[in-house]
Amino acid sequence: MTQKEVNQQNADKGYDDPAMFGAGTDHADRSVWLIWMGLVLVAVAVLPFALRNADVLRQIAAMCGFDLG
């Protein structure tokens, strides 16, 4: 059996196994979750400072589509 045939058989086995099909997406999923957690952490950390400054609070409300006047 040639190396090409062995590679083809191994590739066929990998696609039949659902665990092998999604094995490469773990790292990407973890990265996306870490980015979102970082954004949420920054947003929560900014809130106390935004509430002290009325201009910043108005700008945040305007970005969300609210008019505070």
C-alpha cells in the first residue's frame, strides 16, 4: 500500500468520526470567549466612572439610541 493510499484512509477515518471533525475549533472558540469576557469586564469597569460624569453618560445613552436631553 502506498503512502497516498494510507493518507486517504486516515483522512476518511477522520471525517467519519464527529470528534475528529470539530477538534480544531476548540482554540478558536476559547479565543472568542476570552475576547468577549474582556469586553464585558471593561464595560463593567467603566460604568462607575461614566455615572459620575453626565457628559459621558449622555454619550453612552446616545450610542445606545436614547436621548437624555
